[in-house]
Amino acid sequence: MFVGNLSFDVTREELIEAMSAAGRVLDAKVPVDRETGRPRGFAFVEFESEEVAQRSIQMLNGRELKGRALRVNPAEDRPPRAPGAPPSRPSFRPGPMPPPDSVPDFGRPERRRSFGKKKEGRKSEEGRRSERRPRRDFDDYDDR
């Protein structure tokens, strides 16, 4: 079972005690935040049978525990993730890139240039700096 809207200071033992009102609890997992070590506000509870699990929904959904109304729902079965694996939520992933010769050119080849190469006739960064006027400090201005 998934138990949501848990108070952040509920311990595993307190959760097992509260959930055992519906029947025998086999295990309870309270995930904690990796960075802070604080509980994340939800838990998973395993009961001895499906009947007890269904009874827990009827008895405990909406019941208060440490000032917060519990949300008790059937948990979704998800395969376990490897440590450090990316999130299981779908995210945008671009498809494979087409080969360069299959990309249309749109008739403007003069605008394309490869990056990293300098155009000929263009001065280097150092050459451009030398053409600038020298900076003046405030001391160079006379008081008028």
C-alpha cells in the first residue's frame, strides 16, 4: 500500500503501529531524502494479505496521524531501479540525429560556416584591442 501525506517526523515504528489497526503489517518502508536524510512524506506498507490491505484503505484513508490526514492507496508495481539510475518518469528525449547529407540546405549555403574557424581578413582579438582608444582613468580628467 502507498501511504501519502505523512508528517515528516513519523518514524517507521509509528507507521507500523498505526497501520496495524487494519491487520498484521509485514514491512514498512519510509523513503528518506538523500541530501537531508529527512523522510519524504510518503511510505509503502506491506500487509499479510490482500484483504487486510483493502481493509486498511477503508479504515485508515483520511485518518489523522501526527496532525496530517493519511492518504492510503494501492501502490503501483514498478520494477526496482538500480542505484544512480535516471528517473523512471518519461522525459523528452530527442530522436536519433539524421545523417548530415540528408538535412536540407534550404538554398542558403553562404550563411553556413563551420564554427572554430576564423574568416580570413578578420583581425584577431588582440589586434582589435589595439585599435581601441586607450582607457582613461578618472585622474586623467582635470577638474573644471
